[in-house]
Amino acid sequence: MDKATAVKFKDSGHPVWFLGIWSDLPTKARITEVRTETNIGYAHVSCIHDEECSAIGPQDVQLERLYHSKDALLTAMAEKERQYIAEIKSGIQTMEDCIRYLYDHHVARGTEYTDWSARKAVQELARERWGLELE
């Protein structure tokens, strides 16, 4: 979100959406202040706790991480994941590359460190290239 739009949202009280840093969930908030520090725009926001979002408290969020709607945020998240998966898949050319990738990255199911997007990329790649169905 650019600074002018953030100021408009602040003045109108229109809510914004961002991906929560700790929760990794869509978070709804109202902008209470817009500022710039070392050429980076920030919004001080107050989270909205309602039927759409359970976040609470104030925080500072970079303007580039703010979206005008939950749908816009989810679309951006999906595109970012698609690009990340494509990047992983393009870096794996052989089965040896794949095994090295599995060895060096957190793709095992069941831990809080699992990179679910990388896991999905390896699953797709194994199915497409070698006919392997990985669960």
C-alpha cells in the first residue's frame, strides 16, 4: 500500500489487512498513524478483534505489507507461494538435486519448522518428473 492510500484509510477509518508476523494469519486492523523512517513507510495499527480476525493489540507494519481487503491479501499470499514453489522446482533438476534439497530443508511433516510450501514443491516435482506420490 502506498503512503497516500494509507493516509486515506487512516482518515476514513477503513480497515486494512496484513499477514500477522507471529500468527502467520490474515490480520485486520485500523491505521492510527502513518510515518516514514529511513525511507521505509510504516503504519501504526490497532488490530480489530471480530468474527473475521482474532488478533489484538497495536503494532507497527510496513506499508508494503498492508492490503485494502482480506481477498487482496490472500491473493498476494497465493501468488507469493506460487512463485516460491516455482523457484524451488526450477532449482531441482535431477533426483540427486531433490535428495540434497530434502536433506538440507525442513520438509518433514509434523514439526513447527516444516516448510509446507517447499514440501508441496517437492511433492509436485516428484509426481511430475518421477511418478512418485509422496504423502
